Amino acid sequence: MSRRYTVQFLVIFALLAVPVLIYFAPSFVAFLYHTLTFLAPLWLPVALLAIAWPLWLNVIRSRFVDSISYVTLELKPGDETPSTAKAMELVFYSLYHRTNISRIDAYFHGKVRSSWSFEVYAHNGRVRFFAHVPESYRVLLEGRIQAEYRDIDIHEVRDYSRELHFDPLHMRLSAREYTLAKPDPYPLKTYVSYEGGQGKRDVFGEIVEGLAHTNTHEHVFLSIIMRPHQRDRYNIFENPRDTLHEAAHIEIKKLVGAQGEMSKLAPTTKTIVSAIESALNKPSFDCGIRSLYIADRDHFDESYEQKLTRLLDPLNDNDLNSFVAYDPNHRPGFVLSEIFGAVPILASSHLLNLYRRRAFFAPPYYGKAFVLNTEELATLFHLPHASRGSALARMRGLTLEPPENLPV
């Protein structure tokens, strides 16, 4: 937010300073103009390259992402859904793969790693679960989910976010995105701890129940966008490097100290170091999380912005890591994003369009991505167990079917 205000201040200052200098010091402005003109062969090519190169990358990456065909799959869990999130961890584990992208592919063909998202949609007291994936991954994903959730129904459906007709004149939208409070190497408290303790909890189930309190005029979207984390090239001149392991080494060094004597550490610090090292042993994903609350203007709940801000608080742990929410309207972005952000009606449509495009790792939007491993992802998203007749079953829209041999 401060960066955006700084840019706005510099632009306004420059616009005001030029006419003031021309009026009070015309000879100095003339000298400055002639100097810049004389040195143009030196600075102009550099300036043009600095402007043209990002624009080129945006164009070719947008074309590449647009060429990927996506499908939306609705996941309808049954009564035999496992009560542990381990099943979903195995699904995520099977989705991890590494993509080799050469410099030519990255900077001249715009190739980027494909992403997919697992999502929750709440409306009128009902909760539905979706996966938005490239069509080429559909068979793999369906097979793996069905192997872990034996009685699940998976159907291709129209994108629910595009089914909603959003009228910015009569509807309002509130959005939040989430990032980690601490560096990526600090793991989240996972389902292994929640399910193994005396007070067994399904934290994601609690989040889902909180989302479900909606009426016929309200819609809540939650999208967890991800792609495999791997050694990556961050500019055209360097070789791929593993930022997660580099950051983990730095954080462990801070905790242990220069001497590196684990025996002198406090028990809590030892636990944190052990958790960081253990988290590195599982496949990791680059992640982004976005939530939306949409309602008619007459039924818009002003308090829901605070609910979205605290939506992922049940996952927070003071010793390990936690989530922090931010308003994507306050993030500086592309020129069009800045224009849309200045007009509330346009800003709402723009944010909904970003959600529909699942834009987070490529143009038209780069969010604050972070890294989670498969165990953390399964804690954050899985199909919650719900017995017939339970509150969660009613939220999912499950109904009791009569037995086939019922006499008539």
C-alpha cells in the first residue's frame, strides 16, 4: 500500500514541478532539456528496453496461459469420506511434477508452469467443492481422487463463478488474499497434530461451516491456487535455484546461532527447527489464496469483510506460522489494474475477473505467493467427513436416498 502511495506522490510531484520550473527557471529547464536530448543515444535505448521487456513478457505469457484449456470439476463426497486429511495429501502428492523450462521457452515463448485450484463455493446455506484444472490433468486427478475417496461423485460442470451474473450497479463485492506471516520455511500446524491430539479437530471443516452461513442473496468464493514448487530461474542470466532450501538454511541459522549448538536451544526452538527440517522432506507447491464475498447492495453484510480477514485464523499457530490477509485493491499492479482500482465499480468487476481467470502466477496479476508442502495443503483443503443428517452434510447438499428394496 505504501509503495502505491509513493508512486502516486512521485507522479503528482513531477506533474506539478515541471510547469513550476518552466515558470520560475526557464533557462534551467532549457539547459536540462538540451542535456537530456544530447545524451538520448545513451539513456533512451536503456529506457525503452526497461519498458519493452516487461511488456513483451506479459504479452507472451498471457498468450501461453490463454492457450491452456481448463475444466471445472465438482467434487461431491459421500458418506464414506475418510475422517482424516491424509487421503487428500496423497492426492496432492500425486500431482507434484517438475517442469523443465528452458530460457528460450521462458523468455521467447512465454512458457510458465501450469497451475490449478481447489475451491469452495457457499450460497444459501449450502457448500460445494470444486477443482479447476488443465484438461490434460483431468484423468490423473479424477483417478487419484477416486482411489482415495471411494464413494465420491466427480462431474464436469460450468464454472460456478461465471454462472453468477454480477451487476456492479446493484451488487457489491469484497475480496481478500492471504500470505504467510513468517518466511516460507516456517510450516503451518498440520492435520497430523490436530488429529493426533486429545481434542481432535478438523480445522478446514470449521472454516467450511463458517462459510456456510449465507442466505439467498450472498455468495462466498474461496480459491486455493497452486503449482509445483521447484528450482526456478528468476532472470534470464542466472541458473535455476532452490529458494525454499536457501531460505530454510538462513532461518535455521538464525534460530540455532553462529555456534550451531542444538543442545543449548530452548525446547520450543528445537521443535521449530525440527519442524522446518521435516517440512522440507515433502513435495512443495507455490500457493495463492483468494476469497470473495458478493451480495446484493440491499443485503450486503458490512461485517463480512472482517470475516474474510479472519477466515483462516483457525490455522494460525504462534510458534510456527500463520496467515495474514490483505486487500488486493491495495496492491500496485498493471496500468489497467491501477485504473480499475481508482473506480470502485470497475474494481469489483476487475477482482471478479481475476478470480474467474485464477490469475496469480502470470499476467494479468501476480499475487503474494508462498510455499506449502503436501501435508500443509491437505490441512488447508480436503473433503470433510460428514455423516448423514449432520449439519455439515446439509451444508454440502447431501440428502438421504430411500433404499432400492423399499416396498411400495
